[in-house]
Amino acid sequence: MEKDKKSFLFERTDKGTNTVVTVGDVPIGDGRLVLMAGPCSVESEEQIRVTAEAVCKAGANILRGGAFKPRTSPYSFAGLGEKALELLRKAADEQGMPCVTEVLDAGDVALVANYAHMLQVGARSMQNFKLLAAVGRQGLPVLLKRGMGATQDEWLLAAEHIMAAGNHEVVLCERGIRTFEPSSDVSLDLGGLVPLRRRTHLPVIVDPSHAATDPATVGLLARCAAAAGVDGLIIEVHPDPLHARSDGQRALKPEGFSTLVSQVLSVFDSAGGKFLG
């Protein structure tokens, strides 16, 4: 990595010190496994209410749900926009949970920040530098997903854009990179987690859903990530995956998520609750 300055804000300077990012009243990076869960897209008031109640009961800490969705096809469901933000925040408040949702455009940052406790910058937007600067100026915690074709250097420098704009509350999310393997959209780079943690003090979570082809694979990848001692997981949960308007094929049902929570917490505790290596 070429350096334009002596050191970067994301770089680890003290081996024993990690940044803790607080979302609402939920700390990320303090040694506990944080669970973010909810649907890929907010589709209706009933759907998000039922999901929020179920994931909270199962042990989730933060409610996730998409309001603005970047879709490959212009004919795919792209979210309900501000109406979804209202429904997401209402469902989160009813359960006493903070919520996280994606923002796609720098012009929408203020709008999304009116509802969310944490702003997500998705994989497709990881190098949208105007957006990175805008969430950096806004001040809410940011969940920064790794781009499908991004190296760790590029991912960390995207975080640097946010931090250089004044916001050091950044959580990195590994969600898979595109490889030559056709069996899934992306391959989860679990092997990169240890060198990543050695390079940065920022919290790191894993999204096992996007690298999976079905719920069983989501569970397997989630347990592997927990064994690596990540700071959290973000998992897609839907009450009726067969009729989901996006990503239903890999969404867990609430009962499946409940089972997975006990499994990943057990694995995390057995591994010592911290990154291996």
C-alpha cells in the first residue's frame, strides 16, 4: 500500500487496544459476539414487526432491514424507501433494539440518519467516495461492507475516507469476494480475518448470508466465523422466505435463527471469544 502520510487512522498502533463502537446501547468490539439480524428488505409492517420480535427473543442485539436496495436488475424490488425506514425504526423501538440500514446516496444520508442508529455502506458502494465522506461527516456509527472485488487495502482505505472526514466509529464487515467458483455469488474470505485484525484496531464482523446458497450453509459459515472470534455476525432472517421479495433463498426462518444463536455463542465461547492467531 502506498502511503501519502506517515500512518493511517485505521492502522493498529498498539497490539492490545481495539476500538469499541457503540450502536445505540450495544458495544461492538468489547469481546462479546454481537448479532445483527432481520430481513434483506423491509416489505411490510407485519413482516418487520414479526421478524423484530422473533430475532430479539432469540438473542439478537441489533435489527437490520433494507429500505433502499441496490439491485442488479432494474426490475427487481428496490425497497420501500422512507416508508421502510419508518417501519424499521418503529419495529426496533418496540423491541428496545437499535437498527442498521443501508444508505446508497450521499444525498440520502441525513434522511436515513433520522431513523437508523447505524448507517450501512454496502459492498457495491464501498468506493463511492462522496458517500464515504458524507457518512464520515454525519457522525453515526458506520457498517462498511467489503466490495466483491476489493482487496483488504482498498477496503481499509475506504474506511480511512470515513475516518478522515471525522467519523472514527467504523465497523468492517466481511461478506465475501467474487472468485471463479460458480456455486455461490461470492466466497467468504475467512482466512483473511486474522491478518486483517493484525492490521487494524477497528471491529470486524461477518455476513455469512451473502456467501451462502441456502440456510444450512449460512449456519455453517456463521459457526466458522464465530470460531475465528469475530466481533459480530449480520444474518438475514425472514418469517416467510419462500415469498421474500429479495434474497429469500438464503434467509433463515425465525426458528432457524434461534437455533443458530445458541450454536454460534457456544462456538464463540469455546474459541475464547477473540480472534485466533
